[in-house]
Amino acid sequence: MDERRMGQRVSPTDLTVLWCAPGTKVGARRASKRPSVARVVDLSQSGAQVVAGADDRIQRGTTLDIQLRDVWCEVRVRWVGPTTIDGVLAYGIEFVAPDPAMVEAVTSVIRECYERDGLELRPPPIARKTGW
């Protein structure tokens, strides 16, 4: 797996997000219009890898909303890949301008995973500024 992300990446157990593909609506009456649930495989401050049912509406570049621990955030799909389960795909997503509540929710999950694994949480990386 590519390790280009800045910051810590963790693999939470039993963490899911509400996955609002284009055309779905929270509270919709018809099952086909309701958001589905995606399981989080790994998570970092910049994005996540999730697995969810295959959906033709979700392609590379698609933006959609997710809900993580009661916090909503817009994400962009960076890549889509196969899994070993028929009808289920892996999606690499990046957070699009996450608000402070989402940053705190992600930080909380990362902290919990580090505590679970008996690791020390490192401080966030220093943002690099280029001179050109």
C-alpha cells in the first residue's frame, strides 16, 4: 500500500460511515434512495479507505457526503478498486475542507486506535511551505 499520506494512518475495528452516494437522501422512504453504510478499512487526517457495495454512481472524482460519528463532511473519491467479495468495492476518499468537528472526530478515532494498540501518538507533521 502506498504510504504518501501525511500524518498517522490507523485501522479501526468496527467503524462505519453513512455513505451518501449521489441521489440518496437521509430520511428517504424508498430503500433505493437511502444512504448505505461503508466500513472504514483505514483512516488518516487526510482521508480514508472504505469498502461499500458497488454503485455505478460512484466513480473516481465523484464527491459525496459521509457521516462519521454524527459529523458530516464532503469527500472526493480518489480511486476505486476491487475486493475479494462480489458486489463490494474499495474506495479511497479524501476529505474536502473538513470542518473542525470532523478533524476532531478523526483525531479521536486515531487516538483511540493508538491507545488500543499501545502506541504513542506522534504530534502532527509540520506543514511544509515551498519557496517557489
